[in-house]
Amino acid sequence: MIPPRQEFASDNTAGICPEAAAALAEANAGSAPSYGDDKWTGLLCDRVRKLFEIDCDVFLVFNGTAANALALAQLCQPLHSIICHENAHIENDECGACEFYTGGSKLIPTRGTDGKIDLREVEAALLRQHELHSHKPRVISLTQATELGTVYTADEIRKISAFAKKREMLLHLDGARFANAVAALRCAPREITWQAGVDALSFGGTKNGLAAGELVIFFNKQHSADFDYRAKQGGHLASKMRFVAGPWLALLENDVWLKNAQRANDAALRLANGLRDYGVELVFPVESNAVFVRLDAMIARKLRELGWDFYKFIEPDVYRLMCAWSANDEAITALLSDYGSCVSSVR
């Protein structure tokens, strides 16, 4: 049997980008202070502040689930609720981590087209909260880019932030694919974060060329007090933090993070255009590095038999093909060719 070709299953299947790998090797040369007192961690925090053009608080954790759950636990008490989209990762793919780390905060999923929060749906959800008898709304959490591959513009985020602030709520951004959103919008990171009213950001690196490690960034320092204790208690204080910080620093130097994201976005667009030429229906707009298509079950099975790996994302027939930073023209050409062969074989 042909071994699966993982290029389009997830951006988690890709390897470490060369710059991050080299930085990991450099950090491994000799010894260094532990628990974040190394030079790489300090340089990384300064580099993040320079990137976002603000004096923010920056913390490293091991993965995206922890970044989201710990950030939300920092912003919420157990009596609070968190508004999110019904397709949000925190709702569907984190095994109740947000509820666990917050000690009882409730996620309230809402509907919205193309994976985006709809403020009319949020307003309706808030009206169903019966004061002392329900959790008190505290945070709106957006996913950027969304789980359906779409991207919130700066104007959209500002509008949601204004809605939240009017109700004394905070705004959290799950940025597992934040780099892809910045690349798609061709904007400065500040424009879709603190300048648009975002209070906290989970900035993903794993899907953009790292082996592990996400950043939790608080743009308003009044919300970050003792977060280092929270991360430690949650098991996310790396003793050898240089091995997480070093590759992150390399990702941010010379805009490697942005180039990786742009490469992934461009690959998704090429793939989408190629599939469209075959008459395949694109289910959602292709705005980042995800392509959602409607496939016949037999075609999907034949493609998998040829070694291609991808997910059925929405029943009964919507599949996701995800382009990683390492996606290349050869793989896309091969997949499109195999798709054409599969279609011909079932006619």
C-alpha cells in the first residue's frame, strides 16, 4: 500500500522549517539558564513587542489548547461565560480544556456564516442569559483565521470589540493561524489585534513551522498579573525554555513567519483554482491556507487509496484540504492529476 502523503491533512503534519531547526540546534550548543532566564527568551519577548508595536506581556506555552485555555482562565472567573462560534476550536477540539482551566466558565457557541461570529446571534445569546441564574458574559473569543479558513478584517474585529466593550466584555483571539490571517490581509499585526480592541492573543507557531510552542500575549497588562504562576500550575513552564524560545525567535526574524504563512496561503489558492477547474464546488471562501470542497464519497475513497490524506470536516460530503508552510507545486500538481484520474475512472 502507498504510504499516506500528509501534505493536505493538516498543517500540523509538516516538519520544522529550516530556520527553526537551525535555531534549535544553536540553542542546544552548551548549557543555558533555565525557566526562561536564557538569552533567547528575553530576546523573543522584546521581538514580539517590536512586532506588535506595543509594550505587551508575552508568555510561552507548549501548545494551542493550553494557550487558549490558560488565556481564557486568566480573563474569566468560574461564574463567567465565553461567547464563541459554533465551529470554534475551543468549543469542538479542546476536550473541555477551557472549562477545566477556568474552573467552570461556560462556553456559549453561536452561529455565523463562513465560520465568523454574527453579532446578531451573539446579542440573541446574551438575551438568553438570565442575570444571576446564568453565567455572566465576560469574553468573546474569535478564531483568526477561522476554522473554515476565512479571515476577520480589521473593521470586523473593531466592530466586535466595540460590541464587547459596550457590554463590559473582553476580546480574545485564538490565533493558531494568526500568521495566515496577517499574510492574507497584508496588514501590520497591530491592526488586527490591540488597535482593533483585542485584549489577549494566542499566537500560534506550531502550524507555521515550529515543532511546538505558542505565545500568549496580553496587550493590556492589567489582565496578565500572575499569569506566569497560572502557566506553571497548569504544567506549561518549560524548564529548558530556550528550546521553545529559540525557534520562535528564528521564526520572527526576517519575517520567516510571514513568508511561511504566505507560501501556505498561495498553495491553498493554487489548489482551490485547480479543483475549481475540474468543476469541484468550493464550500467556503479560500482566504487563508484551507480549502473546503464537496466531494463524492467514491472520489474521496479513491484519492485516499492513492495515498492522499485529508479530513471529512462536515457531514455528509464536505472535506478539508489544508496547506502547510511546506506545501509545494509538485504536490498540488500530483493531487490534481490524481483527482482527474479518479473522476475519469468512475464515469
